[in-house]
Amino acid sequence: MSVDRHLLALRQSVAALRRHADVSPRRLLLDASLRRSVERGLQLCARSIAELTHHVGPAAHRNPAAYPSSIEFLVAANVLPPDLGERLRPFTAAGEALERGASRLGRREMARVLAEHLDDFDELASHVERWLARQ
């Protein structure tokens, strides 16, 4: 099932990013390879969240395109609790643009997301898994 593939991709991206959770903006500035790796990992997280949203939409009888972001949709569909949606809100706009390849994250933003949101991404995956199990 393709939804399992997207959940696995999200979990694997988060696991890979955990190796860099304490990276500083300065180190990201000085190490272009590390910066590309972190940005690619965050892009995969954002893409996986968007793909999960597209799978949840039909099961929730909602159109994800009617919402400003995947996170907003998942909260509205009662897949994610509102407090998790609030915690992820700072990543939402950047993540959506990153997922489409329309934007790049600055090194300070990358370091902040690594420091603050990796557990949130894992929690998001757990909520989606539980929601799907109830369907």
C-alpha cells in the first residue's frame, strides 16, 4: 500500500535528520554537503506529509486542496490534534514551499526545525497510523 511507503519515508527521513539535530547555523554555513543533506531530508519530510494528506483526503471525505496546508487539513480531518498542528505551524509555509521545490530554507531555519520539530514529525506519523487503523 502506498500510504505505508510514505509513512516509512517520513520515519526514515526523521531518523536520518536526527543525526544532525544539534547542528548549528554556522556549521550549516561552512559545510555545504551537510546543508544539502539536511535540506533534502526536510524536503522529504514535507513531501511525505503532503503525500499522506492526499491519501487521507478521500478516506476523510475531504478535499485537501481546500485547505491552506497539509497540516491544516490533517487537523481539520481530526487526524492530528490541534496542539500538534500549532507546534508544526511555523514549519507549515516553509515546508509546503520546500516540498514543491519553490523555496529553500535558510540555515537558521534548518537548524531551528531540526532542534524543534523532529519529534513532532514522528508524532504526526503516529497519529496518521492510528487514524488509518481506525478506518
